[in-house]
Amino acid sequence: MPEQMVAARASETANGGAQQVDVTVVGAGFAGLYLLHRLRKAGFTAVALDSAGDVGGTWYWNRYPGARCDIQTIDYSYTFDPELERAWTWSEKYATQPEILRYLGFVADRYDLRRDIRFGTKVTAATWDEAADRWLLTTDNGAPVSCRHYIMATGCLSTPKPPEIDGVKDFKGEIYFTGRWPHEEVKLAGKRVAVIGTGSSGIQAIPLIAEQAAHLTVFQRTASFALPAQNGPAPADRLALLEQDRAAYREQARWSLAGVPWPQQMDVSWQLSDAERRERFEKAWAAGDLVYILTQLWADQGVDVDGNTLICELIREKVRGIVKDPETAAALSPHDHPFGSKRPCLDTNYYATYNRDNVTLVNLRQEPIKAITATGIETDKRTFEFDVIVFATGFDAMTGAVTAVHPITGRGGKSLSDIWANGPQTYLGLTIAGLPNLFMITGPGSPSVLSNMAPSIEQHVDWVVDRLIAMREQGFTTVEATDTAQAGWARHMADCATVTLHRLANTWYTGANVPGKPQGVMPYTGGVGPYRSICNEIVSQDMLGFRLTGPDVAEQCNDGEIVRLQPDVRLVLNMLADMKLPPLESFGAQGARDFLNEFNAARPAGRPVGEVGSGTLLGADGPLPYRLYRPATPGPHPIVVYFHGGGWVLGDELSDDPFCRDMCRRTGMIFASVGYRHAPEHRFPAAAEDGYAAARWIAEHAAELGGKPGPVLVAGWSAGGNIAAVTCQLARERGGPEIAGQLLVCPVTDCTFDRPSYTDNATGYFLTRSLMYWFWDLYSSPADRTDPRVSPLRGKLAGLPPAFVVTCEFDPLRDEGVAYAEALASAGVPVEQLQARGHFHASFTMVDVVITGVSGRVKMAHALRRFAGLAQETEGEAGIRTAAPQEINAAAS
Ligand code: N01
């Protein structure tokens, strides 16, 4: 039964004045309908405006042949009402547009929503009235609306973009846009049809148009990756999972990365054999599920070019296997963007359609369209005649529907077009500084199009309506994002995008499909679950980043940035916090070592290098183990003597294995990781003396190790950074070995604990102040601590080898690292610093976990190569592929 409606109806003022409501909702699609329902239940008066003739939003307009959803329909549904879920059963795995439209009509009827929707009504302008704290919206049909809150539920893909081809108006035949398909039947039988565009819409429509048309010519500018939908009934396994525990299934979706409950994939591509990778790929191909293939093959598929390329090649192999003409197959195979960086498509018989005699593919990369003429299309090589042209050319995505209301004028007469002159600026994709009481549902800056829209919409609607309820209870009448919060969100968005491969493609995600549109990754790439937790955190921190005002209450503004950590660092720290581990120091030295070994066993395996060997060298007081990482390139290579982290107490020559492998690959140098002696069994100066002895032994045995005779380099992380720094000082004092450069990553350099980073980052960032105290106590007595062999900052610094010093913002050791770099510089040592924003102590050694650490390691590798006098390589440094810009060039330009 429909739920009881509790809200009063909106009131219309007499004499054609503005309609007065608490909230105006623009759009009556998935988002608008749920908003209306929740607002009413919460007792707000509300009206929805939509230019369409009925409910449905995108599903009202996109009626082209073959239009379907491409998220499984059991997931692409409302979940807010279990009774609604029980009342509706989808007929297919991927429902057709008519069925989805019927569903939305069913929802509108069930909650009696249509009575508060003004169809055929477009908002033409919106103005914030500062005196009244209300929005005034003018419309193209009927009374303007005055409202306290203005919510744009206008969809991300609802404003078709113009074709941007000369001569469209000259064409005498029929013209259709997939995004504005007529309601009446379009007859294509016996006609010569052109389709321009091969994104999701084109790819769904092309096979069905080909079945009807006399001849179909497809004009393709950029080839998309498409996967067979394998449509049919909902897969039994997914359905069983849902039905077994509906609430748990939905909850898992809400906290997942893409809004569909699939687990986080942990295996990395290089851990799997070719056969295992192929098996996973074939399973995904057979499953016909975009979210599955985008997330479940291997952990590095979406964040690493190499891991991604493996999938691209497997898909291209499929295309070659289906399409008989090799030239057509080659043209249909994308080579200019990583898989997933441009929206992949789901198809039914798409590639096979090109085997039909009545279908021709025109590759616009080889013969661009010159113009549309009265009778057809002219490329720079040929002239084609058509009866029908179908534009499947896409949308002014994410911002188009928002900026279509023009002008939107906010506080102080500032307009949205000014605020967004350089691209969309938002806080959370929900609000915009300068435009109080305006909300967007799934706006730019939210997970939106990178997620299953249904749970994302529900999360946004719930968050907004819950805020409106709280404001009403507290007496606030306005809410507005602060500039600080918005700028912080932009930084966080950019940090998240750096992790992904989206930045390597020109797509509608980045605004590249619309000439002149400012470019940048518009959706939030950090994932649905993390985004939800951020929204919740904002509320628990007294609406961090919002200013709230009301006539009878004091202004509230807890200003600040919600995420200052790098996104992956935040995930790691949250995960560690969830584990509620006792402090490491409480395990005792052996217990902490055992724990570390267990912890390391669960991390992704390090990447392959040319060769890994081990051996024994002579330390200060006997033999020490070492591990050698040799690049795949022909030697001899310069040698880097590496000292692991662990507070002089923990770790061994294996414990920084992924870091050594990564740096070996990036530098093209041998990394020799030394197993120096540990405290408390061997206290100061055992580790320092071992470090020095190891560097000397390795330099003397360089040739035997396959290394280049001559100077060595030293590097280390944390206490290992300390040992590396000390080794340089001892080598200078004791007449060798010659050291060409030092890389110090988050080094311990001094024995005082009064620098601000020790207080600011005392807890909560993995390496705690108390753990550092413990390390110091186990390694050295207070009397020894000022010795430069443990506090190198107190040593003589002139004449030391050039240094690259890395410090992390959220690390107790930050300030002593900075102090060391500054002191080196003052002493005339060539020094470069990397002060890593948003990073923590382990950011750079958690290789393939903290992906944002990559750019830092690239810089470290460059520094080491420079120290060693090697040429810099931009690509393929001993096997590492950075982006190959020529391959990912402007797809749309
Ligand atoms: O639009 P698109 P769409 N000359 O932008 C080409 C969702 N959706 O409507 O890539 C020649 O993807 C353009 O070429 P290029 C889904 O999120 C979902 O297909 O710019 N060609 C491209 O090939 C999807 O991603 C479903 O080089 C021109 C095509 O037109 C989003 O909507 C179904 C051109 C446009 O592809 C948009 O999909 C459909 C020109 N001047 C859509 N201008 C579901 O299944 C553009 N192109 C749920």
C-alpha cells in the first residue's frame, strides 16, 4: 500500500504570484521522484518541475531502439522501501527503457507523486533573494516559484550536445537524436541510415537499426570498448545473493566502490599467470557485467597502465575473433584510452553487426566528416547519401543540465557561470559556495556517473533531506559551503583522480567531448563507500565546511577541509583503525616482529625485477644477510645500498621488498637491502656501524655483485634513512667508501621530540609518538642520543654527498626530516626536498597499496639516477611504463 502522505500541499498565491513552497525540485527522474517522496514525508511543501511530459527523466527521453540500463536491474532500483522492492519484479537482467519507464511510473503512482509535479515546465532563471533568504525561480510555463531550498535533480546526462558538424540544417532527410528520440514509431525499414557516434547509445542502437535499415553506415570517431550484455533473466547467483539477505546486500552496495556489491579485488596482475588472467577474463566476458569486469579481474586494472593494458589486449582479441574483416576489426579496437577510463559499453551483437552485408563502418580518424549536405554526409574522401541520420553524439555531461538554467544568481549577485568559468567547483558535488540553499543530486564532484546511480541518488537525497530536517530543528534557514571547504574538495578530487587512469583519456567524464568546455575529471573517483563516509563525517563534525544561519540563532561555521589525507592513505588508516590493534610497542620486540611479518605477508606481492638474490656480507661485528634486486636490463648497474625501516628494532632485508623492487625497476639500478643488527639485542651503535660496514663491503665487492665499480649510493626509510644519513657521515670521516648520493625517506635525524610534527601527528597516523619513544629507548640510552651516529642532524654536514630528502605531512618525523634537509643545504650540500602533502610515514613503502605514492617514487628514482650520472628516462625505466602520451592523445579534439 502507498504510504500515508503527511505534508501539506504547496500553496499558490493568488493573482498569478509566485508559487510558495519550502523546496523546489527540478527533475522528475529517479532522483526527483525520491526527493519528492522524502520531502513530503518530512513535512516540507515541495513542487517538482520537469520539462518532460511525464516522469522518467533520462528514461523519458532516451527511447532509441535498444535503450536499456547497463547496471543489472536488480541493482538499478530504489531500495528505500522494502515493500516497494517486494512489489516490483524485473523481467530481465538489463531492463529495456519501456520497462524502466513503467517502473518509475509505478513508483510515482504508488506514492502519489504526480500531483506535485509540474510537467512541461522548464526553469529559465534562478535568483537568490538575500533579504528573504529564498530562491525565486522563473519558468517557461506558469507561475514562478519562491522556495527556501532549490534542489537540482536534473541528471548527469540529460542535455544532448549539439552535433558540431556543419550543414546539419541543410539535410533534407530525417534527423534523430538518441537522447531525444520521438515518442511515435520511427520507421527505418528500407531506408539508408547513418549513425554518428559509437558510445553507449550508438552501440545499443546500431544492431537494431541494422536489422531494419536497407543499409546502415556507422561513423566512428573513437572506438569504445564494448562487452556482450549476455542479457536474459537476472543471473541466479546474484538473485540468490539478494534474496538471501536483501538488507545486507543493499548495505554492502552502499559501502562498495561502485554501488554494486562486489568485493575489493586483492590479486595483482603480475601475481597471476597468463592462463589465470585469461580464465578470469573469460569468466567476466561470459558474465556480461560492466561493474564486474571493471573491478574484479585484478587489483591494478584501474590504477596501473600495465595492468590495464592486459585487459585491453584481451578485449581487442575478442573483437578480432568476432569481426571478419580485419580492417574493420582494427578500426573497432580502441588503442587511445585505457579500459574503463572512457565509459565502456554493454552490447548485444554489436561487433557481429559489422559482419552484415548491409553495414559499413567509416573510420573518421582516417576520413573526417567535412559537412552534412542536403542528401547525406561528406567526408574528406567520399560522399554518402542517406534518408536518415541518427546522432548518437552524446551529452553536455554533468554540468549541462545545471548551467542550462541561466542565469543562476547567488549571493552578492554572483552567477554560477562566473563560479564555474574554469570548470565545476563544488563541495561534495552537492553544493556550491556562493549559492546558499542550492543542492545538486549527483552533481559534478560526486561519484554519480562512476557509480550505480540508484544508491548514489538515494544517498544524496537522504543526506540533503536529513540536513533540511536538522536545520529546521535547529532554526537555521540557510546553509552554504565555504570557499575553504570547496577548495579542499577540489584538491581531494584531484588527488583521487591521480590514482585512476581517467586522467589519461579525453572523454565526457573530463568535458573533452564538448568543444571549449573546461577540462578536468568531473565525477568523484574515490568510490561510493568512501564518499558516503565522508558525507557522514561532515555531519559528525558539526557540518564541517558549511556556514549555517537563521533569524533567531547564532551563525554556525565549522570551517575546514574534510579530507587532507591522500585518498588511499585515508583508506589504509581507516582500515587500520577498524582493526583496533593494540599499540605495536605493547607486543614486545619479538611480538612486534612477528606481527610485522604477518602484516607484510598480506600485502601485494612486489613486482618482478630481473633477478632477486641473497647472500652474506661482512658487517661491523660479523656476517649480515643481504638481498639483492637486479634490474632486467643488461649490467653492470650502479648499486644502491638500502637500509630498511623499523625503528632499529623491527624488519629485515626482506621487509621493504616491494619498495626495493619498485625502486630497482624505476632506477634501473641494483638495490642491495642490508639485514643490519637490531635492538634491543644489539643496541647503539650496532645498526649504524653495520650500515657503514655494509656500504663499504658492497662498494668493495661491486663487481662481484654485478654492479658498476666506483661510488655506491645509499638509501633508507625511517630508521633506515637514519642509517643511510649516518653512513654518509662516517664514509666522509673514515675515508670511504665513495658515496654518490643519498636518498632519505622519512628519516629519523634527531633525538628531540619537541618539533610540532611530533605533537600534530602524535597518534592516528600509524607511526605514533609513543612507538618512536619505544624505539629510541630500545636502541639507545639517553647519554648516547646526541651522538651523530644516531642523531645525524647534530653531525658535521659539509662535504656530504648530494641528498634527496622525503618527508610526509602526517608523520611525527616530518619536521626533523625537513630540518635535516635545510641543515644540509646550509652546509652547502646539494639537496632536494619532497614534502609529500597528505601522506603518512609508510606512504612510499606501501607500494601498490598507496598508489598516490607513485609520483614520489618517480622523483626519488630520478634523483638517484642523477646522482649516479645516468640519463633520465621518461618511459620504460627498466620496465616501468608511465603514461605514453602519444597513445592517449586527444580522442575528441
Ligand atoms: O554518448 P557518448 P552516449 N563527430 O558521449 C561521438 C550513458 N548511457 O549517448 O568519443 C563524430 O558516450 C563520440 O566520439 P568521441 C552512459 O553513461 C547509458 O553514447 O567524442 N562523432 C562518441 O563516439 C554513456 O557513457 C546507457 O570521439 C562524434 C559518441 O559520439 C553516456 O550515457 C545507454 C561527434 C558519443 O558517445 C553517454 O552515451 C546510453 C562529432 N561531432 C547511454 N560528437 C545505458 O545503457 C560526438 N561524437 C544505461
